[in-house]
Amino acid sequence: MQITYQLSEQEFTYDFFKALKKTLKGKKKVEFSVKVEDSPYKMSKEDFENMVLASEKSENQYLLTSNEFDSLVKQFEDDETFNPVSEIEKFKIKPTQ
């Protein structure tokens, strides 16, 4: 299983870590990789456009509103049998070619 989160500094909170820990419950090995990217305004226009194009071709794209995400988190917190990984797959979008 691979999960990618893109967070702002404000979203990088203790509550996020609690939810992440619950998501990974029962996993024997967890590897973390943190990548800090420059803000688009610090990047050249060409670098920004290349980043957007690469993102659009990614196989791991999900589209859901903040309310839909909050609903999934609430279900996950309230129900021990809730599987967030399979539920979030319903929001997966196809990459552009």
C-alpha cells in the first residue's frame, strides 16, 4: 500500500498524525518519506508547468471535496471496521494521457 499526502503547513497537525496512525494500524512496517517542494511562485514557469503535467499523468489521483474527505475521516474514527483505503478508491480519477 502506498499513500501520498500533500499538506500545507497548517494541515500538518497532531490530529493528522493521529488519523495516520489509525490508518496504518496493524501494519508491520511503515516507511516515511518527506518531500518539501518549492511553492509555485518560487519555481520557474517551465518547472511549474512540468510539475503540473507530471501530476496530471499520475496514476494516484483522487478528487473529493473537503466535506467528502471529512465524512470519510469521521466514519473512520467512529467505526473500527471502516476501511478508508477501499472507500477512497471510489474517488480515484483516471490520469490524462
